[in-house]
Amino acid sequence: MKLEGVKVLDLSLFLPGPMLTLMMADHGADVIKVEPAGEGEPSRHIGYVKNGASVWFRNTHRGKRSIQLDLKSEDGKALFWALAKEADVVVEAFRPGVVDRLGVGYEAVRAVNPGIVYCSISAFGQDGPNRDRPAHDLAVEALAGVIALNEGQDGKPASPHMPVADALASLTALSGVLMALLRRQTTGVGDYLDVAMLDSLLAWTPNVTGKIFATGEPHTPKHERSWGGSAMFQLYECADGQWIALGGSEVKFARNLLDSLGRLDLLPYAELQPGPGQYPLRDFYRETFRTRTRAEWETWFEGKDVCFAPVRNLKEGFEDPAVAARGMLAFDAEGNEVVGTPIRFREEPGVVDPAIPELDADRGQITKHGWALPRST
């Protein structure tokens, strides 16, 4: 696998860091999860449990080894240093400054391991005026202005459906870590990576910053293409209270749909800029889609060149045979659901190891052998 032989020491908790190291583990990296004293990784105890383990923990920590360290103790630090001297990557997600106060920050690790790639993930980065401000995903999205874009039918902001600040920070960190490992092959020297959730979120706004950068004015979400201003990029309720989505605002899709509905006379509305000018077409769709159930519309749309989809719940999404066909849902020997890896190589594909470590389960092996015996042996 692509990352075979890469040794990762993961001090992070919750979601961004663990997802980063999960993707590395899926592709061959040996990941040792350093869990804090007490109850260990918080996600072991959060949310729904199946067969004795948190579903969240199972799908962020499978395929890793676990050791519990108190980094404030001499014994804990001694074992950390034994591992850090041989590691390729260290990932941490404490508040800025914590690892330095503990004596295990980048400068200290680099002094004994110049090749280390050290990644810090935080809400707002290691510098700047918000450096010490506490925040999880929701607060970061709110400060970035993204929550305000998630405006519901009632005109009020709604809580986000996915932790996109967490997710984008994780993917940004993965990209940076891999860049640094690639560069190290030439220089022999590692680097320090400062990833902020806010930075990662704002970096993914090029397609929605047009109005604020061009006019200096904030958006009115319901008038914008992505959030309700386009009749062809919109959610519509069906006769049974279920919903469907039209997800392609190109005029060709509107032409195909309106032709099938016998209303090509409405096509000029689809050619207008998103906003109030398209509302007559949106109103027509609202009336039309209320005349049949979601299932009936699914049948009706078959074979038509229109960006259409039923609005499913997450359970329905995972039950789609296409998800299993792509390897994004599998089951372990006990029947626990395991989410697959999205990074698909033709050669050396990733391998999803469904096993999860018990808290501190690998202490004896790691204490005795260090990195010598990876979990896969």
C-alpha cells in the first residue's frame, strides 16, 4: 500500500485528526493512537453504541493501535519520546500552546528527529487574534459566515448537516502531511504544518464569494443560485410529504424537464439570473411536484437527462446498492457497519481493517517493541 512503512503518532481527539490518521491507516500507515489518561478518546463514549463500541469510534479508529499516556508524567513522556524519535508524522489537535507547555511540541520533537512531519490542527490556527478562542465545528462555521448561508424555508439559519469545518481541516491536513512527506524524500527534513479549521473552510468558498467580493454586499441566500434562487437548483415537496431535488441549473436541463412536462413556454424563466425573476418557474415546479409521490417521481424521471434525485435520509443513502458496490459500506465479523475509504487506487488499493483497539490494548507490545511490530503482524 502507498503508505506502508510510514509511522504516525496520533495525539488528536474527536474528528479532524482521527479522520486524517484513519485515511493514512487505510493505506498502510502504522498509526499509534495516544489516548489521554482517564477514559481515553472521547468518541469512545459519545453517541450510539453497537456491540459494545461507539459507532463514531469504530469508524474513526479502526485499524489503529492504542496506548494510553499521561504526557504530564515522566513515564508517559519517556514512552512518547521513544516513539517520537522513530515516527514519521505526529498529529495533535490541542489548543495552541498546549504541546509546548507539555514539552512535546514541534521544536522539541524536531531536535531529536529532524525528519518529523508535525501537524497541528486547531480552530483558528497557531497565531492570530482568535488563537486562544475555544471552538468546535459549529462555532467555526458561524464565525466564518457559513451558517448564515444555510437558510431554511422560514428564512432563519439552520444548524449544518455535516461538520464541514472539521472535514475540510482533516482533508487539508492530509494533503499537507503528504506534501511534506514527499518533499522529505528530497531534503531529508520534515516540516511543521499549522492547519486551522476556519482557514480550511474559507478556502472552499470560491464558488459562493462572488457577490461579496464583486459588490461588497452580503448575500441574500434565497436569491442566490446555490441556496434557492434557481428554480433548477432547489428542493420540492411531493404529495406524500417526501422531497425531491433538482440539482442542475444549466438551461439544457430545464429544457429537457419542461419539454417532458409540456411547458417549454416557461423556459425563458430558467434563462434569467437566479433570484425573483425565476420565481414563476419555481412556483410551477412546486405545484407540479406536489401532484405525485416521491416514488412516482423517481419512476417518472428514469431515463430523462435532468439532474434529479430523491431526498433520502442517511439510512436510505447507505442502503443504496451503489454504496456497497463502491466499497463505502462493509461489515465486520460481528455485523458492525464499517464505512470504507474514499481514496481508491488501481494499484496498491487501501485495505479497511475493521478491528478497533481496546483502550491501552497495545501498551505491552509497544512498550516492549516500539514500532517494530505493527498491528498487522
